[in-house]
Amino acid sequence: MYERFYPDYKFTSVQSIPADFFAEKGIKNALLDIDNTLVSYTRSTADDAARRFLGMLSENGIKYAFVSNNHRERVETFAREFGAIFVHDAAKPLTFGIKKAMRLIGADKSNTVLIGDQLFTDVLAGKRAGIPTVMVDPIEAKETPFFSMKRRLEKIVLKDFKP
């Protein structure tokens, strides 16, 4: 019933994605959510774990861009350390931010993946854009009622998901 919402791949964190995953899947480009995917939503800059993951992508020839629903200042501050392309106010699950990021890094659907922590924004945006998706567990749980409700709905949808 919920299969159309299922991510193509599921990992506990970006750090648990093996380096050979990208080569095995023919992935040359990654579109990355920031908040709760790479770092806690309370951090404005990368931590060591995020730097290691992004370094692993670079070492393996994977181009990446940050695609976030957050505002310019937050996304630009994070991306600046890496000199990375970014799209802010991406309005995921709409696809215009995904498509823009793909154009900016010269990616196409056949070799790009979207990595994020939210089913109804990140995964759905990737699915709608026609690219494979990787869902990771959120780094931190937001305590707002809206995010709590979304996380409960995600659990219902993913109850029968088998990676």
C-alpha cells in the first residue's frame, strides 16, 4: 500500500553507507539533505563525522550538492566550508530544487541519488524527480508537535518496509 513512499535504500546513518555502495550502484552524484542527515539541526557547521563522509564522497569521485528546505543563511553557512553547490528553500517534496541542483552539478537521473532523513520530504522528492533515494535515521528527534507527527506517520508507512 505504501510502497511508492519506500526509499530505495536504507542505512542507519550516512557514515554507515559503505564507500563501494556508490560504485556498485553506478552513482556519480549525490544530493544531500543537511539537517538531521549530515548533522544535527542545531549545528551550523559540519562535525567530524560529516566531514569524513563528505571526504569519502570526494575521494571516490562523487560530486555532491546540498539540497535543503532550510533558508539561505543556514545552508550557505554549512556549504561554504566545502565550497559546495547548494540549493536552499528547496520546497521538498516538490522537485524544482532537486532538478536545479542536478543541473548545477551536471548530474542526470541515471547516476544520481538523494540522501535524506525524512520520508515525506527527502524520499518523496527524490521519487518524484525519478532518482534513487537513500533514507538514513535522523540524527536527533525534533520535539515540535509537527515533527513528532511526521515521524509517527513515517513509522506507520515504513512498518512493512524491507530494505
